[in-house]
Amino acid sequence: MSVRKIVGLLAGFALAVGLIGAGVGAQFTSSVTAQENIKVGTFQCLIVDATPGATIYGGGTSVVFNAPDIKSSAAGSAPFSFTVKSMGSIPASVSVAVTTAPASPFTALAPTPAGPVTLTQTQTQAFTGGLSWPLLNNDQLGLTYSVVYTASCGEVHAPAFSVSYYTTTGSGVNTTSGIPTGFCRYATPQASVALGDGNGTASQVVNGDGSVTLSINGAGSYADTGFYVSLGTLGALQTAGGYSITATGGSVGTNLYFDTNNDGQFATWNGAGCWNGLGGDLYALGPSGTGTVAVNGSSTFFMNTPASGTIAFSALEGVTGGTTAISSTTQVAVWVGITLGSGGTASVTITVAP
């Protein structure tokens, strides 16, 4: 056999081996990737306004107000104000305190409001403070007195219970339905909501310990503020023996909402988050009181449907008036809040809720 033939055979053999090797050892492969991104929100409070004549420094981190000189020995005061704005996407809880008190005989005016005030992004709150003094004498001539307030902004704590929505109303009562008009709900606690009758404000503040303080200041014809919490089905709630609310500072009310039309929400709400009718659902006015308000089988509720009237908690199943009758599988929520008639103020802290 010639050398050329031997080389040709070897080359062919190598090719065959190479093809066999590729066919046996190769594998089809493919891969995909999955990625999750998350961004931490922003958090910042700044001073954006103050008493005319004041100077804001550091882009809003401090403000100095040089009040006009005192030109009399008579007792007096020099108030001033500054406005804090939440600039970040994370809600801020703002509290104001005196951190440098003036020398005697001058005193610091108490900050109003002292807080905590909850501000969501772009919301503002004006705070007032200042100096006051008694009758002066030669010892004070030519001296300068100062007070320093610090507005502390902290993260808003989640409530110790699962609030679905916060609510506020205050523009009078619709005598046909018994439902206050202007009743609106909010996904977050509101630092200050103007009452619908134009005679005051209402607020909800989540405190550092998870409790919620509900306040009404200067109520007109009617006002209420509160929140509601989903409780699951009526059957499960009755099996559990009911629920209880614990509050300090005043009387608290508890009402029940029933999703009898089974649409996954309680009542209906317009685009602004305000009351738009029952939509086939039902509600019941429940017990109220101070301290701990416990609801059990014998507790009575006043149903909004005239045919039902007052009914025990244990007998709620079967009540009609909505799209369908209340059943053991009907989803239930409890509204917890405070109410005021004409005039006055109230502030109650809810420490325990379902």
C-alpha cells in the first residue's frame, strides 16, 4: 500500500472518530434569567415657609427669625411660625419640641401643634412657637434672648392592627339614609382633613407603639373620624366570640360593615375615595364606650335597614336589606372611630383593635 493511501485512510479514520465523538458527547443547552429590582423610597423634611422677615438656611434645614426689638418694659410675646414639608415618598411623622429654652425671665411658647403629625409626600404643616416675657427691668436691657425648636421627622410606624382604610366626615347628616355626607376614606393616616362643614379638622396619627390617635378639632354640625378593619367572615367572627376595642382618652364607637353583594369591598366609593352609596351592602351601628369595648353574642347592633332595627350580634345571619341576606360567609369589617356633634374637640387613642 502506498504512503499516499495510508495517509488518506488515516485522515478518513480521524474524521470518522471526530464525528462519532461529537454525536455522543454534545448536549443541547438553554438558560434564562429572572431579576427583581427594588428601590428604597426617599425620606426628607424641609422648612419651606416661615414668618415674614425670617431667613431660611441650608435649603430648608433651618430658619432664623429676628423679631423686632422690644421697645417697652411691659409684658408681651413674640410668636413666629414655620412650615415643614415632607419631600420624600416615605410618609413622615413630625413632632416639634423646644430644644434650647430662653434664659429667665423669658419663656418659650409651647409649639402648636406639638405633634406627632403625619405628612405624606408634598404635604405641609405649619407650626407656631415664640417667646413671651413678664414685666422687664434694667437687668434685661441690651440683652438678646433666643428659643430653638427642633422638628423631628421620623418614619411613620405601621399600626399594630391591619387598618384597611382611614375615614373622615363632617358636613352634616343625610336624614334619608342616616349616612353622613362627605364621608371619605384614605389608604394612609391623614395629618389634617378639613371637616366638610368648614368648622375644623380631623386627623389620624399612627404612634410609635402602633396605636392610632384619632382627633377632631372644632367640629361644626357633625364630625367623625376613624378607620375600618376587615374581620373575615361573619361565621368565623361569631365562632371566635366577637372582638374588642381598647381606647384611652374618651369614648370610641364600633360599627360593622357587611359585604352582602360580594364584590370584595364595603359600600361604594367615587374616584375621590368618598362615599357613593351602599351598593347593595349593609352596615350596623354598634356598641360604644370608654376603655375596652367588647362585642360578643349578646351585644346589640342597630341595622341600617328599617325592617331589622336592633339585633343581637349572634342573630345577624339572615338579616336582609342589601343585595342578599347576611350569611355566615359574608365578609365583615369593623369601623372604629369617634364622633362629635355641634362644636367641641375630642382625641382618643386606640391601643387594641382586631
